[in-house]
Amino acid sequence: MSMAIENHAVIGDLRTTALVALNGSIDFMCWPRFDSPSVFASLLEPSAGFFELAPVLEGGRFRQFYVPDTNVLLTRVLSPEGVSEISDFMTLAPEYPEQRVIRRVKAIRGTLSFRLHCAPRFDYARVGHKARVLNDRVILFEPMRDDLPTADQLNHPDDCG
């Protein structure tokens, strides 16, 4: 279930933004631009997609803050079992023409497990998707509709209209 909007922080790349909840879930993101249809929108409707990356911990306190002078968001969960940290940011244009959301997890204290659940719902959950495994570290989710950006167009943003 999505958290209230006041429990979110923003990451962005000067082309779009994402709202990252205290629990490590990206609950809203339009892609590849601010005015594009959503990929994740569970903040608006629980079934409209999210990208959760979170430690498997019982309880704990949640904290979010930015690395000074950056748009790198750190989300920490502090519990008796350990301390986890999730780093979130987007690569900036024009240095990186390929848009990317970078998410990294690490255990600051203790031995922790993490849960990843990526559930995109393209175009405000109106369009299905297909998933392609590109290699052992990359799965590509693509909308099943011709008028939404393709993977090739995302690598060449000028083609996105």
C-alpha cells in the first residue's frame, strides 16, 4: 500500500522525477518526461504500479535525506536487526543521454535480506506490458501499445515526440 505524499522524497534528472517513499517504494514516476504517461502511479491508485526495494526487517524507524549538494536520496531503516540504506538517483542530462533510475542497497549494520518488487503499470495502468530478460542483471519492461515510447526511443529521447 502506498504511503501518504508527505512520506515521499523526489529524485529527478531535469527531464522527469520520481517520488520515493520512506519504505523504499517508487510510488509515482512518469517516463521519459514530466508530461509522459506514468509507469508507476500507486500514489494515485494502489493497483497503478510501484517499484519496491526494501529490507526485510521487523519494524524499524525510517529516515530519508539527500547527500549534501546532490540529488542522491538516501533512505535508511534502523531496527534492532540492522541498518539498511537505499540510494536512489537519476543520471543527469546531457552528460548521460540514456535516462536511468539508479537504485542501490546495502547493509550498514547486520546481515540483511532485501526484497525487490517491480510492478510497472504503463499509461496510468491502462496498458499491459511484456518483460524481456536482457541478461542476468537486466529485465526490460515494455508497454504493449504502439504510441508509447519504446526502448529504442528511450535511448534516443528526441524520437519521443
